[in-house]
Amino acid sequence: MKVLSYQDTPYSGDINRNLETIARTAKGARYFDVDVLVFPELFVTGYNIDQLIPVLAEPVTGNIITTIRRISQQFEISIIIGFPEKDQTDIFNSAVAVDATGCIVGHHRKVYLFGDKEKEIFKPGERFDSFELNGCTCGMTICYDIEFPESVRALARQEVKVVFNPTANMLPYVEVPKTLARARALENSVSVVYANLSGEENGLEYTGLSAIIGPDGLDLARAGKGPATIMADITPEQLTVPG
């Protein structure tokens, strides 16, 4: 399974331009035979947009995810994407996994909300679920979720081999992508795909440092601080840690 993790700054509050970025990236990724394309937390709307989130939030059946499903199907590529989800009166910080046929195969709502701002806007999710993608048992966490050992452990108990983690990690927390994401991979013998934002958004500076990490805790690919796309093959051999 060849994975591409996308790192850049979203267009704050501009869903259409961000969807255009996703489509353009998906088109380009097909030239490299990428199987799974992973975008950061809330990439479709932007992360640091405060009270715009409830205005832009949509249900899973809304235009945002319908468009993502169409892009996946058009370019025959799986996409992991973060978006603000509206469910009746509740708003969740969510991510979905869409396979190459355009079907939603995974859905996660962020369990551990970060800071007062997130807790004012979002309702927390309640569980970590596994799903099948490209012949592999996978799971999702979102940003702060991965800082808690229990999150990835819950997925490992479901025999998950790859954990996708869309994130919006900001300064000064550089040790999260460098240390904690690696630790979650190593202690659970899983691969972790850490897709972070970069640049500055409305006064918030992101750390970048997106990574694709093997189950031995070592980087298969690592971005720097600026815009980047990183790729790595996650093979059956890499998913098996001796001993």
C-alpha cells in the first residue's frame, strides 16, 4: 500500500478552494501509483477559524464528503480527510476514509478535544473503530487523540495495522510528531501516518513534520516545517515486527 501524506496550509473558510487542492493532489498522486492519500485535520474548512466551524459544518451526507467520494472514484484513490461534521445539533471534529470506489469505509470523531476552544465548539467522539482499506485493517485517530496511549492501544486490540492521524499540531508542541507519534507506532507494532498542517493560519503556526512511521517506530518518510508531500510503501513485511 503506497501512502501519500499531504502537508500545507488550508484556505481558511474556503471549502471550494480546499476541495480543488484535494482533487489536484489526487490527480497528481495517481501518476505515482499512490493507493491512499491522507490530508490534515479539518483541512476542508481550515482549522483555526473559530466560530465559522458551526456555519461550515455538514453531515457526512453533505456536499463536502459527497465531493470527496466523487474525487476518490474519479481518480481511483483512497482518501482520508478531516472535516467538521454536523449531526443534528451537535458538531464533531471528524475524519472519514473513502476507498477508491467512492465508498465510505471508515468514520472517526475526535475523542480527546484539545483546549477550551475545541471543547466549546465540538462534542467529543466516544470510540475508536477499525475498518478495512486496500486489504489492510486500519484505524483513525485525530491530532490530540494520538497523545494518549489508550487510543492506539484500542485500535491495536482490533488487529489494526495502520493508524491514520490527520492533525493540526501547532507550536510549541514539536515533540508530538517527533516523539509521541513514533512511540505509538513502536509500542503497538503499527504503522502511523501523521498528516499535519504547516504554515500560519490566523495567527496560529503549525509545526509540520508530517510522517509515515513504521511499526518499529522509525520514519519511512518525514516532512520538514514547510509545504510538502511525502510518500512511502507500507508493505506486509514492514507491518510485521520480529519478536
